[in-house]
Amino acid sequence: MLYLIELWESVRDFIAAGGDVLYVVAIALFLMWVLMIERYWYLASVFPKLRDQIISDWDARTDTTSWYAHRIRDTWISQASDGLSARMLLIKTLVAMCPLIGLLGTVTGMIGVFETMATQGTSNPRLMAAGISMATIPTMAGMVAALSGVFFSSRLEARVKMARVKLIDSLPHH
């Protein structure tokens, strides 16, 4: 329990050093990871059952060569592809937004530095250094959040493409 309290204090100190924009970065990062975990779960648990059902329905058909059969096959593949691709665009958008949110924190931090310079002058380097630190921490946090998302979302996208290809290959096209 003591460890969790110390961890929370470290996070709180980090946010205090970087400004309130870090809350927005944290929310974007949390949402991005919830969506990615949900997609991994879908690929591991839900989609295999759906794929097996589609394959068994296709194998149970007596007509697999007519134009109508091919449209049914294409429809099933399209519906499964929609399920596979769900929320992938939102994940990519969140990955792209994280550095931009960090940049917003940098801009607001630099505005604070300029306000300090305007009111206190340039004779106090400690005040300016604190503001510059507050300006750079959100950029770093946004970049780290985006890097974690880029790696895992690209792996997730590759898995989605592979699952789609395997589904198409498993439905013979006579």
C-alpha cells in the first residue's frame, strides 16, 4: 500500500511539473490502450468463433459457385472485415493526437515563461527554467504516449490484415 501511495505522489509531482495538459495526455493514452486491448481481445476471442461460423455456413451451402453464392460470400467477408476494422481509425487518431496534445502543453508552458519574463524581468533564471521545464514535459509525455501506441497499433493492424486474409483463403472461391 505504501508503494502505491509513493507511486501516486510521483505521478502527482510529474503532473505538477508538466501542467494540466498532462491530464489530457493521460486520458488520450488511457482511451487508446483500452481500445487496443479490446481489439486484441476481439481478435483472440470473438473473431475466431465468428470466422468458424462463417466457414461452417459456407461449407454447409450446396451452391457455392453461382453469382448469388459469391455475393453471399463477399457479404460475409465484408461484415467480418468491418468487425475486424472497428475502432482502428479511432486508435490511429489517438496515437496521432498524443504528440499534438503535448505540443499544446509546450505552447501553454512557453506562454507562462513569457508572462514571467514580462512581470519579473529576465533577471531570475530560476523562474524561467521552471517554466521551460513545464513547457517541455508535456511534449515528452505526448511523444512517449504516441510511441507506445504506434508500435502496438501497427502490430494490431497487421494482425487484422492477416485475419482477413486467412478468412478469405478459407472460403473457397469456385
